[in-house]
Amino acid sequence: MSVFDEKYRVVAIKNDRLVIRGILSGSVLTIINPEPETPLTEADYPVGKLIALSDPSTTPLN
């Protein structure tokens, strides 16, 4: 199973990092914000929110 095939629940936001846990696998991932000028906030990612990851390699280039 790919990380992009699973749904994740937000566990915490710490500074510029989003901590999520896989619903099926239980794997914990820490995502580092690549754009510090656009901070991650608890308003956008409240603890308990269900999210999915998208594969940036499948996004068309500008």
C-alpha cells in the first residue's frame, strides 16, 4: 500500500510540522511545511480531522 492510498487523521501541529496517523496502518508521519511563509494552523488542520495525501509527481507542471 502506498502512502497516497491511505487516509490519515491529524494528531498534532507542532511549529511547521503536521503529525498524522494512518487509519489502516497506524503509521505516524510528520510532514514538514515546505512554505514557511504560509504556516500550517490548527484552524486548517484541527486535531482529529481526516485527510488524504496527494502524490505531487502526478500533478501537471505549470
